[in-house]
Amino acid sequence: MGVTPEPRPSTGTGRRTQALRGPGAGGFTPAQSLAASNPCLNCGTNIQLAYCPECGQREIDPDPTLREFLHELAEEFLHWDGKLVTTFRTLLTKPGVLTMEYLGGRRVRYISPLRVYLTCSVLFFFLAAIAPARVVLDKFGQPVEQGLVQISQSTQKELAEIDSAAAKAPYVTRVWMTHFARAMSKPDELRHATTAAIPKAMFVLVPLFAALIGVVYRDRRRKYPQHLAFALHVHAALFVALSVMLLNRFMSSLTIAGVFQLLVAIPFAAYTVLATQAVYESRRGQSIWRLTLASTMYFVVFLFVITALFAIIVLSS
């Protein structure tokens, strides 16, 4: 009597035949389809189309060939890259439209506001770190590197005067002056520490800007996440503008560099007004004065945060 061998699961490019674990938690799989052995490898839900209706994972072969693996890798990269290009083209050429698309629920074609912000901020701080610094002379004729943070080299006489004054000062002032003299004796370390802390400070300041926009546009009765999406997109555009401004480090003339910065700053200011006008559906004059009010408060908070950040770094030295 012959014995019929049990079928073995396919290990090639054919569809796998693992046991079905039942319908998904959401109940999308009808009972009559459980017999169709075509389960999602991630959650076990029966797949009728190319993607799982329960978890969204695409129908895949668990044991792909090298060609299939490389094809999937290229497809995922090009898909993400296509979204990246579409996102930044919309961000930079259509002020406010990317935020309106996000708030309108049309999000498949674009990357998220947070990822847009992180991409632009990381790009800027990376370029700022590798771009050659311009060297200028301070009031004592000493060369100083210009960058995000500029700290002049203190002379031994100045440091001695600070130490002398600290010895006669009250306790709190004495502690501050002692740490300040110690930090200023190593300006390069102080500059690098302050520069490294700025991205963290900006990550805190963006939500504050969103809150300030929410205050000046409180009559629109929008929820905070909507203001936050706008703030992330505006700051992403800001980092793009700042990245372009880094080209001034290659300019030998300070006058030309200053004019170049102005030529970048003016279009960005206009961009912000147009984006605000589009997102909040306000007239241009109204957008300007509300944005000016929010930006002024934001600048004050920015100075306070940077000052506090510098103080913390000094006291920790």
C-alpha cells in the first residue's frame, strides 16, 4: 500500500502556505474566506488583494531571492524619495499649501511635518558644521571664527580681572563669575558646547511658536496640532533658507555676504506671510501684523532660551 506524502511548504517564489490563524482583530475577514490559505505573515488575516486589510502589510514572499530583495529595496527607496521630492517641491514653491494638504487629510503623497522639519534641521546643522568658517578679527585684533556662535578669545588680563572681582562679590555673583572666567578661558569648547545645544533648543521652541500662532489666531478656533503642523513647515523652510545663507562663508567681502543674507531673508519673510495668509485664510495686512506680533514674542522667548542655555553651559564648566 502506497503512502501519499504530505505537501511541503514552498520555499521558492511561490505563495507560502502557512496555517491560517483566524480573522484579524478588526473582523475584516469574513468567516467563509477562512478556508483560503493566504494569510498575512504579520497578523494572520486572510489577504484578498495585494495588501493586508488588517495591518496594511504587503503580500510578500518570506524567502525572497537576491533579485527580489534588491527589487523591494529599490522600490521602497524610490517610493520614499518620490514623496520627498514632492514634499519639498510643494513646501518651497507653494507657501502654505503643504500645511493645507496635511490639514485636509491628503497625506499619502507627502512625508509628515515632523519628518520634514527633522530633515531640514539636520541638513542645516550638518552643512553648518562642515562649511568652512570665515575668520574675522575681534576688537583686540585676534582672529575669531564666525559661525552659529561667536566667542572672542579673552586675554589673561581680562580673566584675572574677573577672578579679582569675583573674590569681592556676593556668593551668587562669585559663583557665576568664577564659572564664567573658567568657561571663557576655553572659548573653543564653550562655542562647540553652545552650538551643539542649539538644535535641542530649537526642538523646544517650535512648539512654543505654534502656541504663539494659536494665540494671535485664537479667533480661528483651531486645535493646537494644526498650529504645530504649520510651525513645523515654516521652520523647515527657515532651515532651508539658513542653509542657503551658509554660502556667504565662501564670500571674501563682508559687505557682499551681508547683502546676500538680506536677499535670502526678504523672500523668506514674504514666504512666511503668504503661508500664513493661505493657511489661516486671512488678508495680507492682517497676516502681516498678526505674524509680526507672534514673531516678536517668539524672538523674546528665543533670546531668553538661548541666554538660559548659555548660562547652564557656563555653570556646568
